[in-house]
Amino acid sequence: MGRSVPVRVILPRSWDRRKHTRFPVLYMLHGGNDTYRSWTRETDVEQLAARSDVLIVMPDGGRAGYYSDWFAGPPRWETFHTTELIRLIERHYRTSSSRAVMGLSMGGFGALNYAAHNPGMFRYVAAMSSYVDLNDPAVRLVLGLGSERDGIAIDQVWGDPVKNADVWQAHNPAAMPRAFRGTTVHLSCGSGRPGPLDKDHPLDVVLVGALGETVLPESIRRFAASLHSAGVRTTTHLYEPGTHSWPYWERELHAIWPAVMASLR
């Protein structure tokens, strides 16, 4: 990375008492235009963690890092997270090789790629409201608009979509369903229609969240079907209503928490 990157860690409940124990670890990746503080800022993950003997690691991934080693790099987010960070966590926080990873939006996309590129590294991967197919025209439009907003060109990340199509496909979860064999995959998103959980948000925020979610369900359905065909244990939760916003992601976190903890045990 060429610089220091902040990481937030929640220790297991018996950390001080079990001084020679190695603990399973859950990596939680934040979405775009956000930071490593987001999960503890927006959800009650600390309360969930207080009942679990699992180390939780929330690294920064850049506001528009795309959890990738950039084509025009640095940065090299994937190498940092899946090589440097994991080794540091194992060395300094007594973690075992039992790992899970989850993320939302851009973070879910990163979680899927990290699991696909590193077979056996994670037992469980969850992607909430995440784009899963870089070939989907709607996804490419959203990526283009998002990168323009963030002041970068998307070809800095994966190169030219035509000339460097191999790089794009190497970061496209939908193009590599067999790579997820041996890992349980959970995919979720809303329909894009606002609902009761949106009532306390300003109208412009609700509209952006609605548009951001609307493009996701169909590509997630196709991806889930291809995972099933490849023999990958896959669960989905496509809910109605639901926008691209934290109240739905916190609800989903609670829904899948038992399965995540069971996978780590």
C-alpha cells in the first residue's frame, strides 16, 4: 500500500481468560464512499460480538478501492488484505485458520473476489446488496457513474474493459462460479422499493438507495443459479421492499449471524 491503513478489531469475549487459545476470525468489509468505522457506526455488531468467541476484523478498503490490486497500481488492496493483513492478524491476535468474510455493496463484491481468488481461505462468504456480474450493462453504468463521482477512471482499477477483458473477468464473481467450491456463499439484496425501514431518511437518500438496489436482484438470481449448478452451497435472501441502505443491512447481519458463527465453529 505504501502507507499505513487503519483496521478496527473486536476481541473475542474470552480473549483475556483464554490466553493460549487461537480464535476463528470474521472479516467485515465496508462499502464504497465509507471507511473501516462503518460497521460499528451503523450496526450493533459490537453487541452481537459480545456473545461470540470470534475475533472480528474490519479493515479500511478505501472509499473507492474496489478491493482490488489496481491495474495502474498501487494501491494493491487485495494483496494487503489477503496476504499482509491476514498474517499480521494471525501473528498478533492468535487467530486460527477458520475464517469467514462478509461485506456490503463494494465490500460484498470484494468478499466474493477474495474467496474466489483464495480457495480454502474462507469457510463462509456473504455479500449484501453487491454487484456480482461486471458484464451486466446496468452494473457497468453504476460503476462508471460511481467512479466519476469519486474522481477516478474505472480503467485505473481493471484496465480497459475491451483491451483488458481478461483482467475484468478475473475480478468478475459471475465468471468463476466453480472457484467457490468448498465455501458457503450467501447473497442478499432488496427489490429497490422503499419500505418502513426508510421512513426516517431524507427523500433524496431514499431515492438514491432505491436506484442503487434496483439493478441487483436479477444478476444475483443468475449468479446464485450458476453457483448451484457448480455444486456450491448457496443461500439467498431477495427481499421486498428494500433499498441500498443500512437498516436493511443491519437486519441481514442479524439474520445470517448464526450461520456465520456455525461455519466458524
